[in-house]
Amino acid sequence: MPYKTFLGLPENIVAALCYPVGWLSGLFFLLLERKNKFVRFHAMQSILLFMPLALFIFLVAWVPVLGWFIADGAGMTAMLLILIPMYMAFRGSKFKIPVIGQIAYNFAYGE
């Protein structure tokens, strides 16, 4: 039986919902979910992955022409980065993205 969350939904569904809107959805679930470590791990991983990426895209997009192409390429990469961890969270996996995954794991599980 899957563990419940503050919404009353199974943890794998809430963990997957930490990714679709990037760091905003991660922040939303990090602030609301206080007890479920699995959801908090995925929420923190979402924030650590998408906040720097969003900042990078925002700053690079200010550069005329070349910056727009780089920002578009980074945006397409972000789409892929949304789908993979979202799918893994839905499967119930503690899929760690290199470097930031360990930081998020230490935050959620306190190790």
C-alpha cells in the first residue's frame, strides 16, 4: 500500500507532480509536504535542477540572436529533464540526478 501525503494521494503521484512546472511545483510541494520524505526529496531535486536552469535561460535570452538559440536549446533540454525524473518518481524510484540528487537526498533523509 503506497504511503499517503497531505493531499491524500499516493506518494508516487505527488512526487511526479513536483516536476511539471519546474522549480515552482517543487517549491509548492516542498512547502506543503512536511512528513513524506520521498516527496520532499523529489521536490528539492526539482528546485535544485530547474531554478539554475531557468536563471541560465533567462540570462542567456538577453543576448541577441545567438543567446536566443542557446536559450531555445536549453528550453528543449529542460523539457526532457522534466519527463525523465517525473517518470522515475511515478515509478516510485529515488532517481538521483548527478550531483544535485545527493544534495536533495541529504536534505530529505538527513544523512
